[in-house]
Amino acid sequence: MTTLASSDVDTIDHSETISEGLPDFTTEEYKDAYSRINAIVIEGEKEAYDNYISLGALIPENAAELKRLGVMEKKHMHGFTACGRNLGVKPDMPFAKKFFSRLHSNFQKASANGNVTTCLLIQAILIEAFAISAYHVYIRVADPFAKKITEGVVKDEYLHLNYGQEWLKENLDKCKEELIKANKENLPLIKSMLDEVAKDAEILHMDKEELMEEFMIAYQDSLVEMGLDNRQIARMALAAVV
Ligand code: PL3
Ligand code: FE2
Ligand code: FE2
């Protein structure tokens, strides 16, 4: 059996152990991936603001609350803009606009047709669960500046998810059919968006499996809270793979 001599032990660099798993935030490779991921988050927060304002017009009795949620999204957008600036990265906004375009147009169509259930599923459930999963994973590998901002943001995202969840729970009898249909059309878009971002996320040390797990936890928890049973939840979740 080999044992370490005490002089070998003394040479172990403990700073290495502490920063294990964290990427080098200054490399060109990191900054290049960050220019797309940062843009996605900025665009996502901006569209979330617009979506909550649109929802306020569809649910006038909750317009003030929805405006408050929207204002939080604007703050998130500014926070993430500062994260990019802090690293000296210019966000690739045209890429991000394209990234969200299919989901965005589905939201806008539903909003124009007054389909509140579809709008809530897209923004308050799918997009918020996506954001919650991404932010949780990102917090573990972010630079200290972005970590602090993201920790504040993720708390708000639960409030947004909760708003949609409670509205859908109260109206479940009337909206279940539309909920299932909207899920079938939009959950696959979330899956393909995740596939699209996976390579850049990996460069930020964000693992795809972990992102999927975190998403499924937030998504399924909210369906349980709405009052759906196990079989209905399994069917809805399977829409991501078929
Ligand atoms: C609504 O509150 C937020 C909508 C934003 C959705 C963003 C999803 C981001 C997926 C990509 C991974 C991001 C990691 C975070 C980096 C700043
Ligand atoms: Fe947000
Ligand atoms: Fe949000």
C-alpha cells in the first residue's frame, strides 16, 4: 500500500478544490457561449414582461397583480443585462429573438383569440419552469456577480409560476381540455429549445440532464398543485418525447 509522505500532502493546492467545477469566465469560448445564453435570458425576460401585460388585458380583474409580475420581469432583464456587461459580453439578440419565435407566436395567437389557459400555460408554467430550472443550475456555476443576481431572480420566478398554477387550479374544470391541447403543442417546443441551448450551456458547465430534471420537477409539481392526477400528469409530460 502506498501512503502519501507529509511533504506531498503539503503541496496540495486547496484553492483548486474550492473552485472545482467553475468555468474560466474570461476565455473567448466562455464569452462566445455566454453571448447567446445571456441574450436568451434577456429576451425571455423582455417577452415575459410583454406577456404579463397582455395577460392583464385578458384577466382585467387581475390586471394590477399581473402588471406587478411584469415589472419584476423588467427588473430581471436589467439584472441579466448587467451580468453580460460585467463579463464584457455583447448579447446576440437576433439569435435570441429567433430562439423564442415559435413560442412567442403561439402566445400571441392565443392572446389574440382570448385563450387565457393557453397563454398561462405558455408563460406562467412552461416558460417559468424553464427559467427556474436554468437559473437553479446556473447559480451553481455562475460568476459571483451573476450568482447574486440570479438568486434574487429565481425567487420571483416561483411567484410567477404560482400565479398561473393557482388560476388554472381554480378554473381546472373549465380549462382542462385546452390545457392538455396547449401542452401538446408547446411542451415539444420547450424540449427543442433545451436541445438547442445544450451545447452552449455545457460550456458554462451547465449539464443538460440536470436542466431536464430541474424542469420536470418544477413542471410536474405545478401540475400536481393544479389538481391533476398521476395519469394525466404522465400523459402531459410524455408530450415532450412523442
Ligand atoms: C421569465 O421570468 C424568464 C424567461 C427566461 C427563460 C430563460 C431560459 C434560459 C435557458 C438557458 C440557460 C440559461 C442560463 C442562465 C444564464 C444567465
Ligand atoms: Fe423573470
Ligand atoms: Fe418570470
